[in-house]
Amino acid sequence: MQTVFAGEADYDVARRVRDAVRPLRSEDASLTAGEDARQAEAIPGSVPLSYYIQILNGGSREDVMDMMPRRPEWGFQVSSGRLHFREQKAFQSWLARVRERLMQRGGYAPVYEQNLQVWRQLWRVLERADVVVLVLDARHPLLHLPPALYLHVAATLQKPLVLILNKMDMVDTCHVVQWARHLEAALPGVSAVVGYNSHSPNADHVTSREDGPASPASEAEAAAGLEAAHGLRSGRHALLEVREPFTAVRWLAEHSNAAPLTEQLKVKPLTEYDSELLQFAPGDVRAVEAAEAAGSGRPMPWSPMSLCAQYARVRGFMSRGGVDAELAGKTIVQRTLDSKIAWRVASPKGDPDYPTVRGIRHGNDVASSGDQANAEHVSDAEYCSEEDEADEDEPAGRTRKSGFEALMVMDDEARD
């Protein structure tokens, strides 16, 4: 089974490369206010915890839930061929809705799974599981907590959800505890938040409610299904899907709460203005400051392009046109995936205080699955029955003969 993502338009990739010369922590002048806000939502990890509260209590819950395809109505009496037909038809309808929505919202299209087999595995694993376990990166838990998946588990299936904060050894304990407190308080349906790191053979319960023990088999199945659904691959495989590294480098430099990226890479800022590495938007006051600083040795503002170019000089990455900034950027991304560059986002501040959410069970409350009630409705009018399905024209009560019996090919015992 292979993860399939949509190919990005060359125009979007070229647009992000051109944007790499924009200084860090500055707005993209080429985007309108609405496009800029939608772009922020499309960048993984830029959505704050308050966004989850907004969709839980607002009218956009159904829209968010529709970002994950729903399994169509099914039952044990439905043949495998008919069920596959329904799933295929429902999935194609979902793809059309998602593409239409992305065209309307503008901005960069987020990456989403387009292989139906991956979603089929996820649907079945979640239906069989007694407890759903989702592994989150403790450096930024929301990076691997899709709102649509959370709502599907907590609101549609209404099954207990356990969040595991992985890689605890890479952040401070207070950082993990604060994230755990806010995640449990803000997201109803979360039964426990558990901490884990590779140096400890046992998981540490950061915070939890009074729940019964979870089924290890169910946890393993759920974890395997979620891993496949999100396309969690090794860092090297993930790097092959990056068409330009500058957007990721910008995110690290602007959002990480760890040591500054420039210090970790040991790069020195530019002291002379270079339009190929740094460009200011009209009206940016820093353009005047840069002009005044020219020739004085004072540092220029950083941009993703200048950061990568300076790192290329440090590492000796050269090409025919000079320094190879793209190779340097991909190296930065690779080192980040290999945990050789420290990064984390700040945990929520203060004590957790969130409004009550209706329609989602809290803790370990028992609730029946609402999967069928929220299933995708698909018409079977175009379905052509397969061989193993009973002929609707046969008289009621008549037993359908097997292929061998119909051809009068029976063994000796059957003849007797």
C-alpha cells in the first residue's frame, strides 16, 4: 500500500521560491488579508489550540469533519463488491468536494491522502478498535492532531482517545505537562495524555482521567492504522516529497521556541545588501535601515534564502551559479527530521480554561458508535452485481447453485 498525494502546481512552487527572499517575520504582500489567513491554516503546525475550540463550538464543525472522507453505509449482509462500489463512489465524491473547496478558499493546497486503500484501512481499524491511540510529537502536539480525525473519533465514533506525547526527552518536562493539561481540558473525548521517550521502557502518564485499562491489541491496531493514514514515513522518504525547502526553513526560523536556527547552524548574517537573497516589500521600514547600514558592517535582516545561502557557504555547497542554497535548505530540513536541529513551539500559557463542548462524550463514558448515522449516503443504482451476489430475478426461497452444480460437475460423494 502506497501513500498518494496530489502533485503541486509548478506555479505554486515557483511562487514559494520567489517568496524565499522576503525577510523573516514579515507579511507576504502578494496575498490579500483573506488569503494570508487561509495560508496560515494550510501550513502544518500554524493552527493554535484555540482553532479547535472555535470549530467545536462554532458552525464550521461539519465543514472540518468533511475534510476526512466518511465510510458509506454498510452492513454484514452487504457483499464485498457492493461495499467496494459504495466506497469508491463516496470517495470520488469526497475528492470532488475537497478540490472545489480548495479552489474557493485560495492559497496553497494542503497535502491530503488520495489513496482510497489507505482510508479503507483507517476506517476498519477505527471501527474495530476499543481505544484509539494517537502519537503526537511533544515538540508540537498539534502538528499530528488533525481536527477532522479528532472529530471523527470523538464525535462520530465516540470512542476513547488516548494521546501519546512522544520524544519527551527533547523538551523540558514543564513544556510537556503544560501541553498535556491544555490538551485534556480543551478536547473532550480525550481519556488520557501519556508521555513517552526512547530512553524509558515504560510510558509516563502525564495526566489522565479515571479510566479503565485499554486493550493492547486495540491500541496496536489503531496506532498502525493511524500511522498508515497519515503517511508517517522515515525522514529521508519525507524529504523526497519536498519540492522546495525554503517554506519549511521559514517556519522553523519564525515559530521554533528553541535556540535560534541561525545560532544552531553557526551562520553569520549578510553585511551587504544582495537583491538575490533579500528583498523588501514597498513601504517596509527595514528597507531604509538596510540602505543606511550598507557599507557599515551592520547585519542585514535574515530571509530564508539568505539563511540557506550562508549555510551553503559554511558547508561548501556550491553549484555552477555560486552557492547551492536549495541543497543547503534540504540539508537543514533533513537535519531537523533527524532531530539534529532542536526545535519546539511554545506551550499554551496559564491554567487551562475552555468552554464546555456539546455533542462529545467526556472521559471514558460509554457511547454507541455514530458511524452509520454520519455515513456517506451512496446510491447503488449504477452498481452491477458480481458473481457471488444472489440474482434478484430468482424466485424467493430457491437456493442458488454453485458453479460446479450448475455445470453438473459433482464429485462421487455428491452423486451418491
